[in-house]
Amino acid sequence: MGKSMKTALSGRVRISVTGLFPERFLNLVAKRGLPVWEVRRTEEGGLILATTPAAFRRMRDPAFRAGMRVRILEKDGLPFVARRYRKRWGMALGMGLFLLIPLAFSRFLWDITLEGCEQLEPSRVLETLSELGLKRGTLLHRLDLDGLELQAALEIPELSFIAINLKGTTAQVQIRERVPVPQEQTPTELRDLVAAKDGQIERIEVYEGVAAVKRGDTVQKGDLLVSGAIPNAQVGVRYVSSDALVVARTWKTGVITAQRVATAQWPTGRRLLRYTLLVGDFSINFPRNGSISLSEYVTLYQEKPISLPGGIRLPVRLRTTAFCERVTVSRVQSDEELKRLCLDKLEEVTQTLEVEQVEQVDYDLTVEKDGARLTFEVTCLESITQPRSLALPEQEPAHGNVES
């Protein structure tokens, strides 16, 4: 607890000390161990200092011995406020509740944080923990963290590690997801490689199997690229799982349009604020400060925790919801703007293509009364291999001689 908080709870008295021997007074006060602070001299040679109410009552003897006169300038703190309102029971009760409510809230769980989700949905982990008993409003002393970790690991098989730590009224959940073991290719997975799309073969590197095409050949989707059936003079045909890199030149076409009249939404500057007090899963809405006449608006949210003096954080948050009004405006775009929009969209399309290389981009751009139209063809280099199961031929039964 900070010094300012201790002073507010125990009270403070600012006093004026006048006389001939202020140094002797300070020495006697220090000898008795009485706390003083904010000591400063006055122009008349006296002192102004602060002390506690209990220490002030013990300063009369040092003042008498040093020939000094002590006078109270200011009194503040909880003891003096309580004395002032000692006959007002309702206020005293409210102040007592104000001090007891944070203490009561500190015995409950009010927030849950989750770290480590990559493939798992955070909502799934939180729902599972809630079903097991880790949810807002639960008494902290009833939580069996070791049992929760074990049960959560059993309920979610994708977890390899889970740890739940309590920090105040917050449960910090850290997880690690199980890394799947890659399935190794077995010799029984016999396959050919076929074309996944139309194209012209640019490069082929066969690691296993027999190439059915060569550089410069044109293939269509589904054509055989690499065969898993390898002829062998000794054993006939040997079947393998084909593996190769086949890069082909492919073409992608499309159309991009831009309208002459563009619409956009702009804020008007008017807004409506609504405040909500959040206590765990409970919420209290305060009245709004007005109304928005138009139906178009965007909603923004902001949440702030509420803390007591001294940095004591309460499990209470204040949410501010802002409804910001906006209007739809239209604007006629020039020919140059339409061209730039189409070309920017074309560049965005080429950059998002999942290919090894973009060789060439051809386009035809026309501007008309209603807008612009751009047709394009992108020449790319990309891998086009696609596996296809290899069907083994049925073996004929062996025929032997039958003696009569």
C-alpha cells in the first residue's frame, strides 16, 4: 500500500509551529520517534509541517519544552470524514459497502485470458473450460486447477499442454497444440501423376516413375504426366509411387470493371454514446444521451477497467458504445481514375496468384459512358502435378498339365 493511501486511511494534520527554538522542537520530536513530513520554514522563522493525528497529540510536551506554540491549519483523511458524518448512518453504511464490495469481488473469478491457439478455435477451448467449472463468477477457492487441466486435456485431444494460473481475479490459460505426426508414404501407395490443369510443359524432373511427356508438349487436365508402371526386362513391369516436378506454362483470364459513378460513406460528425457497466457476465445499461435521425451509422466499442486510488483494480469495466452517423455520397469519376482503378485491380490479381512465376500480362482496356472494362490474360509458370491411384492389372491363374 502506497504512502498516500496510508495517509488517507490514518488521517493527516498540517500544523504551524511558532516560537524561538524551532530546531530544538524538531530534535525533541525526532527523539520521540514522531513522524513528520512536508517540513518548511516560514518567513517569520516558524515551521509548517504535516503529521498524523496520534503524533500531533504527543507533540504538546516537545512544544512546551522548546517554548513553541502549535496551531492546527488543516485536517483531512478518513478519521475526520468519519467523525463529520458519524450521525449519518446511511452514508456510513454506503461507505462501508464501498469498502467491502471490492473485497467481496476479489473472491470471485471475473476474467479469463487464453494464449496459444493456432488451429483450435478459442471459443471451443473456453466453452469446454466453462463446462468443467472455469467460468466467470466462480468462487476462487472452489477451483481445482490441477483437476481442470487434466479434464481439459482429456476433453480436447488436440491439446498437448495446458496450464491454468490465477492472477488476482483473472485466470490465465496457456495451451500448446499437439503437432500431428506426418504420414510417411508407404510402398503400397502406387500412383501416377496427371495434369491438374491445361498447359504447355516447360520443365520436368522425374524422381520416381516414367515420364509420359516432354518439354514443349501441350497437355489438358487429366492427361498422364508420369507413369508409375516401369517396364523391366527381368520381372516384366514394376509398379512404384510416382514422384516428379512438372512445371507448365498456363494462362489465366478474367474481366475487371469499374463504374463511372462511385459511392462512398462519410461520417457526419454526429454520434450517440451509450455507457454500460460490466460486472462479470452481468451488464447495466445507462440511458443514452440522444437519438440519431438517420438510419446509417457505424458502431464502435471501447472498454476500460475501473480502479480504486492506489492502483487497486476492480472486476468492473465500463463499456462505451459510440453510434457514429454517416451518409452515402456519390461522385462521377474521370476516365483517368477509371483506368487507374482497373490497373490497380489487375496488379492486385497478379500479386495474389499462387504460381511460381508470372511471365507476361496482356490486357485490353476500354472506357465507355457507364464505366471501364478490362479483359486480361496472365501467362504463368506453375506446378501442375496431381496424383492418381494406379490400378494393378489382375493376374491370370497359372495353368498346369493334368495327367489322365
